[in-house]
Amino acid sequence: MTLQSLDAYLVLAGALFAVGSFGFLARRNAISMLMSIELMLNAVNLAILAFGAFVPGLAGHASAIALFVIAVAAAEATVGLGIVIAIYRNRRTPLVDEYDAMRE
Amino acid sequence: MPIPDTIPLLNIPWEDALFVVLATLMLVAAILVVTLRDIIRCALALIACFAALAGLYVLLGAPLVAGAQVLVYIGAIAVLILFAVMLTQAKAAPARLVFQTQAIPAAIAAVVLAVLIGLAAVATDWGELGRRVATGTDALAALLFSDYVLPFEIVSVLLLLAVIGGVYLARRGDER
């Protein structure tokens, strides 16, 4: 009897995804929101690798897809942080609820 | 002398103990990331979370992905986030309110989401499952450069575009 199963890893990935979604919805700071997005991407990666490890015939594919996810996450972080810095330069605040220029 | 399969005296397999420790570490670090007040500490907790995830990837038999996780996430993205924190939080003192007004509905939604995902994962019959298999780096390389060669090339172009776009967005405009 071993504790490690596909279910255990999937529940763990779901919990991590939920934590990330809470952070994305609840935090005021734009960089905190980007960190929460990274958490969610990592949760998905964990689920992909869990499937790859436990479902026969998926092992190599899961690793390849996970590498692509990591690469795309790096691109996303670059552009996202660039946007945050550009907005900060104009608005002088990193808090997203003060970005109200389009409301008026 | 080989390491025994189970922890002496406790009779728990090493892998299970590692899984429990890494999973707990990862979830605690993730919760710290979204709840701590000081954003620098959030970023440091994020690094701990990424490191625990790399350990879980090793347990799942994907050592190359774990290496990429350490290099890309801890080495690049976490440092990028720390730099962005230092660039944007310098003047303003830590914000009075960390959370938006909808934090409590968001927490409820997150708990519901976690329960739903967990129930769905446990209730679904995933077909016959094998024993955990590790992916060799050579097998992964063969797959990456045969079946996945087109996505591989597209990702390289995407990374180049992202770098150019990031530099363009973050550069101090001369016309402003």
C-alpha cells in the first residue's frame, strides 16, 4: 500500500489551483496577481506530470507538454511584468483597483 | 550500504514520507504567497513553493522537468518578479489593505473550486493505471525533436517575441 496515487496528486494540484485562483481574485497588488497566475500554471503542470507518470503510454508526452508550459509561462511572466512596470510608470501605483482610467 | 526501502523504526516508505513533506511544504508556501502582507515575503514563499514542486516532479519521475523548473522558475521568473517588486513598490509603503473587497467571496469560490476538483478527480475512473514510470532524458529528447518539433520551434519564436515585447513595454519611452 502506497500513499502515492494519481488521485493524491490530482487533489494536490486542484488545491494548488484553488489557492492560486483565490490569490488572483483577492489580491490588490498587480504583481501578487501575476504570482497567483504562476501558481495556477504550476498546478496544471503538476496534474499533467501526474497523468504522465501514472497513465501508461503518456510518460514522454507529459514531460514534453510540461516543458512547453514552462516556456510559455516564462514568456507570460516577461510580458506581464513589463505591462505592470509600464502601468506603474504612468499611474504610480501597483494596486489594480486604482487603475480606473477607463471607468470615466 | 544501500538505503533501506522504508524509514527505519517507522516502517513508512521513503517516497510516501517525501510526498507528504513536499506536498505540505508546497501548499503552505502557496497559501503564504496569497496571504502574506509584505510582497517581498510573498515572492520568497513563491520560491519555496517552486522548489517543493520541483521535488514533486522528481518523485513523479520527470527529473528533466524538475531541472527546468529550478532553472526557469526559481532562476528566472522568481528573480524577474523580485526585480519588478523592487521597481514598483519602492516609494509606496506596504499597502494598507492587502485584499480587495471581494476577498471573502473569492475565498468561498476557491474552497468550492478545490472541493469540486478533488471530488471530480477521485470520482472519475481513469482506466487502468500503471506503476509510476520515469521518463529518460534521451526518450524525451527523441520525442521533443520528432513529434513535437513544430511546437518546439514555435515556442522559440514565442520566447523571442516575448523578450522583445517585454523590453519594449518596460523601456523608458523617449517621447514621454
